[in-house]
Amino acid sequence: MARRKTLRKEERKLLYIINALILFTLTIISFQRFGIVGIYLDRLVRFFVGETIVFFYVLMFLYALFILFWRKNPNLRLKTSIALGLMLTAVILTASYRAYTRSDIGFAVFEEWMSNTPEIFTEALSPNGGLVGVFLYSLFTLLFARTGTLIVIVFLYIVAILLFVDWKYVKKAIAKMRSAKNRVMTQIGEEMAYEEKAEPELPKKKHRLKFLTPDVKEPEVQEVVVPEKRSTVIAKPSLFDEREVTTKSAATIHNIGNYVLPDIKILDEVAAKSKSSANANAAVFKGKKLLEILSNFGINATLVATHIGPAVTKFEVRPDSNVKVSKIASIQDNIKMELAAKDIRIEAPIPGRNAVGVEIPNVEMIPVRMAEMLKEIPPEKMNKKLLFALGRDLSGRPIFSELDKMPHLLIAGATGSGKSVCVNSIISTLLLRTTPDEVKMILIDPKKVEFTSFQKIPHLICPVISDASEAARALKIVVKMMENRYEVFSKCNVRNITAYNELLIKAPQEHLEPMPWIVVIIDELADLMIVAGKEVESSIQRITQLARAAGIHLIVATQRPSVDVITGIIKSNIPSRIAFAVSSGVDSRTILDHVGAERLLGYGDMLFIPVGEPASVRIQGVFVSDDEVRRLAETTAAQRKPTYDEAFINPEDGEGLSEGIASALDDPLFDEVKEYVIETQRASTSSIQRRFGLGYNRAARMMDVLEQKGIIGPTQGSKPRDVRVRKTDDED
């Protein structure tokens, strides 16, 4: 009989082990969703308990471990069982409460949930609190309304915690803490009494303390720290001044003269306000509201990060792994309506991040000013001549770009979106940071009103062009200048303009003429394409394909981003693009090859695609006022007058070689140039330019005529030409 009982006991233990292993195995298979069985088990459990499934799996895992090691069912006290049941009820109710809004109450919620059973079981919709949770939520909201249900949930949590905790141990712990505190206070009192008794015997220590106190006073420490902060603030303009000194020294090497760069103080100095308390408070509210909206649509997500920019706040939201990213993008208009926002933009997903970006306009827009941007130029980029300020990104960081690395730029946007201000800011940055001998500009303004402030700046290589046919001819001349530069590079055995200008410094005996960068800016491409579309397109194609090494860079702007203006040829050769607010997603695709620009706010809000980057960056563009532009242009124009190239003054002269020679023979200065070459026995285009103040094309044509007449010899690379006629021979 005893043996039979022992066998039954052993069989019962073995049965517990088998049951524990089965439960343990099923829990792991279901939790990890191994195979079809795991997926359907997980769906079944999730159908009943909803998003609290992890809590359920933890309980099952602990239950299986208990049975496996103790080989019996856990013998819980009644109080613990009640506490566990109340806690489970509260957790499931919380999951359902978070999923619904104030208007979702009663058994209508349960009926709607049951009607969506197939979608919930196939995970097309979120189960929220599951069948149990939704039933409890419907029952409690029917009995107590939504606010009363929240009170009941809090009550359940409190009661469960009170039942779980054994207050005997809590009272013992509190008593130990009080006794320890009393011991410490007693010890401190004894030490203080001992010090009071020993006080008359230590007059020297008191005197020593008085002597040392002035050396460690806090005001003196502050006096040391505050000047350092002030010097740090002043150091930013001083860096700008150091750049000016560097530019001047370089100018001395390049025979630039006494041109002084405009001071940054010429710009409006605005009180720095990089952050707004109103935007910060609104960001907290909108972040919570956004998660609530997503939850209402069955999308469970967490807020990973919040970036408050000058005009837009970006919320990085990480949805659950079972949520389709396209589902968030599909409710974009609903989010816009719920947040009462002017417009929102969803980046799903953020490139390189495990999150979705939701960009919402700020309550208060903070302008980005030119003066503060120029003070934040990194020290390593101070000597980059073609650097210009773009604005600040959604994190408030300053964004700069280098035109020589782009190497060309397309700017497009609707009227009033900030396109003209962006172009003016680029020109203003170049005027503040470069001299007329370092950078030359060609401004094409078919609208005749955009570049009126820049008509007299010394950086111009030709007058501001407003006629479309003249602009087409000017672009052809730029192509010829590019070809001439490449010929010079070939003779000097260099590859680009940087190497050529370095050779000029290393070998001054070659008497080479420095080459400036040339920036061609077209304000409205659409007008040019209407008048001379094919000619303009072919010139732009050649410039964008070949002109980078020659130091010629093109900036094209338009307010009509259609395919007949921004053609495939133009777009394929200009990889760097800026899109301001446009009217439709089609226009956005024309500029950026993807939608998004139609969601911009205007007033300088832009999407910028740098060359080589896969995704666009949202930037609040830098703002420069008309008064700042006018003051800057007047300051530069007062120092030096513009020196125009003859090729642009008489563009018809350079149509062909024979016409160029005929025009050179008819040139009133030809005889003087001839006498100068014979008299000095030096023949170079640069020397004729310096001596007579001519442009490159006019001097080059005279050199060709002198060579054809046998007065000078052919070119010999970087060496000067031979002069074959002497003064006595010429007189005879």
C-alpha cells in the first residue's frame, strides 16, 4: 500500500514536470512566433488579452518555472490571489482605456470591436486591450463613464499594491531607519559639544580662517569666469576679422590692392533668440496629443525624440514592429485636423533611423538672421571663399554649403516662398567674404527688379542682364571663357583653377594672371526658356558638365518648376537642389524627385538636397532684409567700380576667329599694343591686360593678330612668347 502511494507520488511529480515543460515550450514558441503554430498561438493569446500579452507571457513563464522546480501548483494566499487578479484587471483596463477617446463609451465599443474580429486576428488592426479588456472597458464606462473608469483603475492599482505589500516588513524597515537617524544625530551633537569646549584654545585657527576667506570668495571666482564668457562671445566676430586679414594677405600676393571686406556690423544685429518657451510648451502638448491620435487609429508608438527648430518641430515616433509605416502616412490629413496645424509633413521612415518623423509647425517662428549665421562659421571653413549660409535645420544647427563642391545649384519655389531672399543671401555672403579679384559674378535678371541693388557692385564681370536674348549670348560667352581657361590649364600643365592659382604663387616669374571664380546667377529661368530655350539649355548643359574645374559655377532659380522649364537635361546636370513651398506634389517631384515640398510653410521653409545625399534636409532659410542688401551693395560699390569684360560689352565680336582678327585690327589700341610689345620685348595676354586695362578676350584677339603678322612667336606652354621684331627693325 505504501509502495503504491510512493509510485503515485512519483507519477504526480513526473506529470508536473511534463506539464511544466509543455507550458514552457508553448510559451516560448508563442512568444517568439516560431512557425505557423507560434504565430497563431500568439494571435490567439493577443486576441484575448491584447497589448498586455507580454505581462501574460511573464506570468506563464514564472508559473512554468515554479512547477518545474517545486513540482506542485503554487499555493497562493487568498490575499495574494485577489491582489494578482486586481492587478491583471487594472493592467488590461489601462490598455483599453488608452486606446479610446472620450466619446468611445458603453457597449457600442465592444460591438465595434467584435465587428472587426477578422482584421484584429490577422493583425491588420490593433487589439488594444483584447476581448477581455474591451469587454471590461465597455462595462465600466457604461456604469461609471470614462472619468469614473479612470478613478476605478487607479483604485484597483492602489488596492492591489496594498494587498501585495506585507506591512510588517515595512514597519520594521521604517523603525530601523529612525533608529539609524537617531544614532547619527546623537553623534553629530556630541561632536558639536566637543568643538564648543575646544573653541577658546584655537584663536589662531580663527585668524587663519579670516585670512584665507578672501582668496576663496565666490564673487572673485565669478569675476574670473565672466570675462572668459565675454571673450568667447566676442571671439566669433574676431574670427571673422581674422578671415578678413587672411583674405587681405592673400590679396596682396594676388595684386588685389587696398580693397577692404565689408564689416559684419553692416548687417542688422538682432538679439539672439534661438529657443522659445511657447514652442517648448507646445511641443510637449503636441507630442502627447500625437501619440493619442495614433493610438486612436490603432497605431501603438513611442515618442523617441523631439527637435524644436526655428519654424518647425520634428517628432521622432517609433511604432510597434507590427505596424505598417504606410499606415501612418495614410492618416496625415487626420493628424493635421486633430492638431489644428497649418500643414504637416511625415517622413516615413527617417533615413538611417528606426523611426518616423512628423514635422509640425511651431506656435512662434524665430527668424534666422545673416549676422548670427556668419558668426557661427566653423574655423576650418573660414578660408573657403565660396562658402555661403543656408539657414538652420530642425535641430537649430547652422547649415553652410560650399558652391565649389555643389558645384551648381537649382532653386525653385512658388511666388512668396523665399526664393529671392535665398538668392540675395547667397550674393550677400559672397560680398561679405570675397573681394572682386577673387570672385566675379554674372547676374541675369529677366524680371528687371530682383538685382537692382547689385548693379554697381565691383564683383560684376558685366552689367546686370535683363534681356533674354542677351542672356543667351552671355551664356555662350561663358562657355567660351570656360574653353579658354582649359586651354590655359593645358599649357600650364594644371588640372583646375585651384592648382593654377597655386602655380601663380609658386612661380611668379611666369607672369601668369590670377583667375577669379565666376558665379553665374539666373533669377528666372522660365523667361529665358521661352525666348531661347534650346540655346540656353545647351549652354547650361555645357557649363554644368564641364565648368567646375574652370572655376565657373551656376545658380539657377525659377518660380515655375515645370518640366518644360526644368528639363531632364538641366536637372540631371545640377545635383544640388533647393525646393521652397510649391503648389502640388507634381512640382515637388520635378524639383526633388519626391513629394514633400508641397507641405512646406513658405517664408524661407525649404528642402535641400546636397550633392551625393540620398534624402533631403528641411531648413529654415537665412533672412536678409532689403535694407541690409542695399547697405552692403553701397559699401562695396563705394570702394571700387566694376570692371567689365570686353567680351560682354561687345558680344558679337567674338563670334568667329576671322571676325575677331578684323575687330582687333580695327581696334584703336592695336597700334599702341604693338609698339608696347616691340619696345618691352614681352608678349603675354596678362601683361597687355595690366598695361592697357583690357579684358581677356580683347587682349587675346590682339595676341592672335600679332602672332599672325609674325611679330611674336607661338605659345610655349607656361613660358612667355618670343618677340621676333625689335624696335630698330620695325623703324627700318
